[in-house]
Amino acid sequence: MRPLLIKPHGGRLEERIVGKESRDRWMEDAKKMRKIFLDIREMDDLELIGTGALSPLRGYMTQDEYLSVINRMRLVNGLPWTIPITLHAFKQELSDIRVGDDAALLDSESRLLGVLHLQEMYKWDKEKEATKVYLTNDKRHPSVSYLHRVGEYLLGGEVEVINLPVHKRFLKYRLPPSDTRKIFAERGWKRIVGFQTRNPIHRGHEYVQKCALEICDGLLLHPLVGETAKEDIPPDIRIKTYEVAIEHYYPKDRVLLAVFPAAMRYAGPREAILHAIMRKNYGCTHFIVGRDHAGTGNYYGPFDAQHIFDEFDERELEITPLFFDNAFYCKKCGGMATAKICPHSQEDHISLSGTKIRKMLKEGKELPPEFVRPEVGKILMERYNPL
């Protein structure tokens, strides 16, 4: 008998990808519709809506839903939700579209991705969203900068996803929630821990993942491959590091590697909650939250992304967060540790972070084995210092 998996957020997986018969009809009808071109983040969101990863959302948020998320960190029905999922437009783009119309959603090459059933058009306060969600109005923050580049109107309404965005990379790892849930059930996993990252794997990651595996049946390694900041290490390199780490250092029958096709918002605490909710939709029962989860710069405290979970009842989130301190290699302990278990001074610690890895690579320095596994270090050095 297969184990019962955790229910998706809201109780059911809201998949918005249409069937073949409906697809052919929508492809024809869309030729007569007003066209809206999506940017990369909006395309990422549309894919996640289509596959059910953003359940219970069925489209882009209307004004009531948007304001409820901004102000209360909840949907109108009270369900926890921390970051608005919205579609932007400039005023000049709206001259020939009305509420009640259907609009064709296209990528930059005019390929049809979906259809929006326009329920609402409304103005939004960019500075308020920046302050509430990202806790800053500083335009150096990647998402605050994004807010000030997009249109002053938001379009709300349900969507039909006709075609997923075209992908050429990581095809075997592009597993939607319905697929990961099927795999978990087939493997008989009851307790599944999810791990989010936008960095190549280092020893600190490995340590917290394996600690979590001590209490869980399986691990979903879920590196993000959507839009990220330019300074982040490219996704193809990140995936290679995970492949080689799994090959040499993980029990393969207890790990599933899949890519997470979401844009990185760098929203710190609020993004930690959304990341947990989305991993629940993928079938995870537990979720690792480390130091400075989804952070950037100095906009958030190192453990703000853990403290925010105290603002929600564990019964309404359902997925269980696993909080970890910053992991490091201790020369006296002779292995990985955190401040919670290591009694030695900082002089004995070799700290690990994606930021430090990037800095050493840029400087052409060899990565020590206490920092990353040799196989991982080789991939990174060949990418950044091929000579």
C-alpha cells in the first residue's frame, strides 16, 4: 500500500495546463485576442501556476488577494501566503482591453503560453510592496529594482496554460508536483525533506541535508533554475555540482534531484514561507531553512527567515521547517558542525557560503576540501579558471 502524501496547500493540486482538445481550440481563439508579452519572472510564475506548484492559485492575483497578501501574509480565505503573484502592464498597453476579455499571454518570441481571463485591472503602490515584502525601498535590491521597471497596473484573473515555456536544459530534472508526488509514493517515502538553493553545493549544504535525512525517508534536492541575479553562479554549473555530489557522497535511493523553475525574489523571510509552501505542493513534509534563507546584501537578519515561521500556526502551514545554524568545518572537531554543537572558537572554523565560494573563484584561489568536495571544486575551478 502506497503511503498517503501530504495534501497540497489548500487541499488540492490546482493544475492549469489544458488538455489537447482544449489546447487546439485555445490556440485558434488566441489569434484574435489582445496580446500581452510576459517577462522572464512572469513566465516562471505562469509555469508554476500551470503545474500546480503555486496551488491554490489559479492565476494572477486580483486586488483583494494582492492587498491581503501584502498586508496580512494571507490569502483572502485566510490561507498563509507571503508574496504576491502578479502580472504587470503599463497604461499604454491597456487601451484596447477590458475587464471580462481574454488576453493571449506570449513569450518574447510571440509563442503562445496561455490565456488570461481578465477579471480586474488595478493600480498598485510599488513602494508599499517593496517595504512590506522586501523590507526595503533600496533600488539596489534585485526585486525592488524589478518593481520599478515594470508597469503601474496589475492584471488579475485565472489563466489557462496552453504551452509551457520552452526549455532546452535540465529536461530530465523538470519534474512537476504531480511527478514528484508519484515518485515519492512509488518509493514508499512518508517523510520527505525539501532543500532550496541557488548556489553550487558545498559541505555546509551536504551536512544539513544529511542531518535531515537522519529523520526523513527521502530528500528532494531542489535547486532553483529560474531567474536569478547576475552575480549568482549559472544554473548549469550548479546542477553539475549536485550531480557529482550525489554520485559520490549520497545514498542514491534516498535522494531525488529535480529543478525548481521559479524566479528568485530575494525576499528573505517572506520567501522562506513561500518556498516551504511550494515544496509542500511538490509533496514534501519537511523543509530545511538555514541561515539567511533567500537573502541578499544586508537587508535581513541572519535568522529572520526562521523567526517568521513563529507568525504562523504549524497546523496551517502543515509542512515542518527544520532550522539549521550556519554550518562550518571545525579543525579541532575534525568535521562539519554548527555553533549549536561545536565548543571551539572561530579561529578553528572554516566557514562555508556561496558568497565566499564566488569570491575565491573570482580571485583564482583553489577551493579547499573542507569547503567543497574535490569533485565539486574541480567543476567550479574548470568553469572559472580553465587554465
